[in-house]
Amino acid sequence: MPPAKKKPRTYDLAKTRAAVLAQFGHVRDAVRGLDPEQLAGPSGVGHWSVAELAAHIAWIADSLAAGLARPPAAVAELAAEEWPSATASLAGKIAEAAKETLEGAPLTELYDRAGARLAEALESHPGSRVLDLWIGAMTLADFLVTRTVELVVHTDDLRRATGVEVPVDRQALAACTRLLADALAVKAPGGAVEFRVPPFAVVQCVEGPRHTRGTPPNVVETDPITWIRLATGREGWAEALADARVRASGERADLSALLPLMS
């Protein structure tokens, strides 16, 4: 008999909302402190400068507020854990939107406006509200979790590009880690490998013999930031394994062919 389908993970809307606003605030404060030379430097994300990366982060908040201002979709089409695999087709549109955002106003003004709009919009809508998005309709509750991924990933990009220690909200980091771990389980369903990202996530994935008791024969374990970099193509599997930031045991524990989940 096949195993029962696992119920999708649920997230506390109030905690996710607070995490998104907190992380956006951390980035806003960091961007305000960047000098022109830092803003003109490479971000490490494609061909974007740090200023273009910063504009994209402002757009993340502003576009969610704009989405909530549009008429809702009738039915959700995409769950949170399905979102990472569906993002590749949007790269060009997102890059263009970031460019338009940067040309619209100074960064400080962009962040103040986007932050205020987002806080007001999130306060006014329930998690069941269905957003009509480029990627497909999603509930606000699910889409808000994907915003923790965007914000945490780009916070890490900003830190590495500028050397500025931007804080990472613990709840945002937890939600981001869990969503990407669940996306791995969606991409490679099964129970042959136990994938661990302490202290936030444990999922079963990869086809093969299912572990039932005792120590799993195939285990992969890493830390949240390394996992986020692997899942988004910021780092390679071989490099992380060689540096012992990934620990993998068992003949099915090589996940390199499944990564990145998004880029």
C-alpha cells in the first residue's frame, strides 16, 4: 500500500506577516546606510548592481501591496511549496520590474512608500484572500511565506555584496527554510532520504526504500543559510560538501542533481 499523502505544512499568518515586515525593515535600514560606491558595486545576482538588488527588494513589498489592491482571483492554483519550481519563467519580467522601480524614485523614498503600503495592505486582508499573480493564483497566507524566501535570500545577497551585517529575523529564516525543504520533497517525492535542516525542518524525499525505524540509511544535514544558498543556486553541492557544511551519508544521499530548486 502506498504511504498516505502528507498534509501540507501550515503557517501562522500573524507570525509570517510579522516576519515579513520585520525583515523588510532590516533591509530598509541597511540600504539607508549604503554609500554611492556600495550601491554601484556588483550584487552577485546576475548583472544587477547593489542598487538594482535593493530596488528589487523594495519591489517585493510594493508588488504585494499592489496585488492586494487588485480584484481577487476566484480559486488558488498554486501552493506555497510549489512556488519555487514555478519561478524560473518570471526572471525577465521581475528584472524589468526592478529596473522600473529604481527609476521611479530615490531608494529611501521607495522603501518608505513600499513599507507603509505593505503594512497597511496586510492588516486589511485575511489569509484566505486569493491573489491574482503572474505565477498563478495563490492565497495570501501561502504567498506571504514565499516573501520570506525572497527577503531572506536577498538579505544574504546584500550582506555578501556589501559586507554589511543585515539582521535576519528568526521567524523569516524558519519559514524560508521550511518552504524550501518542502519544495525539495515535492520535486523528489519519496522516503529514501531524510533531509534535515536543524532546528527548522526535517523532510523525507527521494524514491527508494522507505525508512521505518532506527537510524535512516540515507541522511543529509546542513544549516539554514547553506541550505538556502544551495536551493537558490548561490552555492554548489560539491563545494558545501567539501567544506563540511553539508553532511551526507548513504548511497542515495547525493542531492546535487536536484539542485538548485530555483535561481
